[in-house]
Amino acid sequence: MNTKKNEFFIGLSMSIATLIVIIGILFLGKSNFFVTGLPLYIIVENANGLGQGDDVYFKGLRVGTVSNAEIYNDDVLLKLKIEGVNKIPLDSKFVIKDYSIIGGKAVEIIPGHLTDYFHEEDTVRGTSANNGIDGMISEVNLLVPKISNILNNLDTLTGNKTQKDLESILNGLSQTIVDTKKILNIDLHNTLNNINNLTADNKNNISDLIKSLKISSNNLSKFLNKSSSAALKLDSILLKINKGQGSAGNILQNDSLYNNLNRTILSVDSLVSDIKKNPKKYINVSVF
């Protein structure tokens, strides 16, 4: 009897010890109790559901957890235990974000560019980002008034008065198109008839005119041919004169012939003058 009782207590003790060990491992693993790293504090206006044990990400990698969260004056003070990252620039941003569609939260560290870095136990101001389901709900809430306004406009456009106005406008437009078509058909028909009548009444005159134009064209062609031939002959004559050929060419090109002709003209002119002055010298008149 005592043996069974002792075995019972031993089994119960082992179970309790095992349970304590498991709970301790889970708690310590969640809180990073045995992990050495860079402890930082961030102050946010609203934690948006972030709590102890949630993850911390740096460039998309998990680098630590939230080891503690408490109210600090009118804000929330979060303690971060970071491992694997020793240099976080002072201009880095700490943002609380949704990391799952079911509402899981995490701290995202967006690294800056400064060469000065945070030290242990430093405190920095963080922000909260509306994304995930909360962000979608917020965006939907912003869209609700716009959607309502669009629906009201659609109701206005589809009202009875608007439909009647649209029908009236379409009917008027249709009638205008029909009237325009009739006018165009009548005017085009009349214009074609006038052209046919004009050509029929003046068919003989148009034929005579065409014949006359043809004759004039032939005469003009002949005249141009004769003019071209005359121009060629004149060009040949001028070329011969320029080369000194022929009488005209000799006169223009031969200086001695020109000088002899000039002297002859002067002699004739002198003779005429002398005859005028002394006619008796050349004309002898006897009276019987």
C-alpha cells in the first residue's frame, strides 16, 4: 500500500516538474531571458494590440522580441530585446505593423543612414501604422462617403425626370438626323439634275468648243515649231557673224574693211560737198 502511494507521489512530482520545465522554457524562450543583445525602449501613443512576446524585425528579419509593455504617462512604453544587431542608426524608425491578416503585431525597424548608433537602454519615439485588416477597415470607412455620393448621383441620373429628358434629347437628335438626310438627298438630286440639263442643252456648244480648242492647240503647236526653227536659224547666223563669216561677219570682225568702208564714205561725202559748192566745176551747161 505504501509502495503504491509512493509511486503515485513520485509520478505526480515528475509530471509537475516536467510541466514547470515546459512552461519555463516557453516563457523564457518567448521573453528572450537568456539572450544577450541590445535592449531599447520605444514610446508610442498607441500599441494597437502589440504586447509582450511579439516579434521585432530589422530589414525583414526577426531580430528580437518585446520583453515588456506598460503604460507610461499618457503613452505606452515598450522594451525591446534585440539580438544579432549591434548597430542601429539613430535616424532609424520604429513602426508597429500588422504581420498577419488575423491581427498579429510586430515592431518593424526601418534603418536610417547616420553613422551614429543607439546604445543600450536608449529610448526612441515610435509610430503605429494602419495596415492589414485595420488599415483596410480604415480605408473602407474613408471610401463609404464617396461611394454613397456616387450612388446618390446614379439615383439622380436614373430618376424619372432624367430619363424623360434623355428620351426627349434622343428623339430630337433622331428627328434632326432624318431631316438633314432628306435635305441632303433633295439638294443632291436637284444638283445632279441641273448638271445633266446643262450638259444636255449645251452639248453641241461644248463639242464645238472642244473642236475649236483642239484646232487652236494644233495651230499653236505648229507656230511653236516654226518659232523654234527660226530661233535655230537665227542662232546659226549669229554664230557665223561672231566667227567673222560672211559679209556682216567680215564687217564686224575685219577692222581694215571697216576702215576702207569708212574712208569711202568720207570721200563720197567730201565729193558731194564740193559739188554743192562748185557745181560749175562738174556740170557744164551750154545754151545754143
